[in-house]
Amino acid sequence: MSHMGYGCLMAVDRDHVLRSAAALLTRKSTATMDEVAKAAGISRATLHRQFAGRDALVRALEALGIAECEAALDAARPDEGPAGDAVRRLVREIEPAAALLAFLYSENQLFEGEQNAGWTRIDERIAALFKRGQAGGEFRIDLTPTWLTEALYGLLASGAWAVSEGRVAAKDFHHMIVELLLGGALRREES
């Protein structure tokens, strides 16, 4: 039994290190591994045992970001009710992870070569929500679901950066993103 407890302890530590790293890197994307270790309250050697280098740390943060997005999608219930309401719920659920997504969005090494299959699953789920909105006559059909998905990511990242730099109030994040996205995506009556 005790060895299981130890495994859990290690997992908690790793999660704490990842969340500390995410908090630091989302404020200061150029932070060194020494700074990451200090923020997590561990030695550089301990950090290195968990993550061989910055690339390994960023890959682990990518996995965390994917998990947070998938959890947000599940919580947002994208197949229920009007698609616009589902988009509003999704932005609300994903908001706590927006700064991490903004950091990942700017990490070029994640987009070289083979894309993580997790992003593909998330892309497909969000695009399906926009497709559903188009099929139901809620969203305009001249903008592809793929573009609406990319636009949502871009707005989430921009919103997170604006909040972190103090240019936008955190309480306005949801309204800004939802209104700009849905205001631009809403289907207008043909005159």
C-alpha cells in the first residue's frame, strides 16, 4: 500500500511543478529552468530529474493544456442547446487555462513536425460545435468551422495576454471574447 501512496506523492509534486512552471511562463515566457525551479520551490537538479530540459517541460505543459481543454469541452456540453450558448459556456470553462494556452500558442517547437493528436481531437470537437451552429442557422456559413476554431484560439490567447499585461480587466475576458467572436460569426438576415 505504501508504495502507491509514494507514487501519488510524486504525481502531486509533478503536477505542482507543472502548475508553478505554467504560472511563471505565462507571465514571463523567457524564464530559465533555474527560475522555473525557484518558482516551484525545488532545486534545479530536482527539476532536471523530472524534465530533462525546457523542451521536455514545454511538452509536459502541452499535455496539461490539452487535458485542460478537453475537461473544459466536457464541462461546456458542446452538444446541448443553442450553439451560441455552448460557445459561451466553452469560453467560461476554458478561461482558467487561457494563459497557459497563450504560452503554448507562442511556443514554436510545438508546431514543428508532427502535431500532438490531442490538439487534433480538440480542433475537431470545437469545429463540430461551429458546424452545428451553422447547420442550425445560428452562425454564418461563409466562415469555415476550421477558421472559427482558429479565431477562437487567437482570441483566447490575445485576451489572456491583454489581461496578464493589465491592458484589460480580467472580469471582461469572457464578454470581450464571446461578443467579438459571436458578433462576427452571427448570421445576418439577408436584406
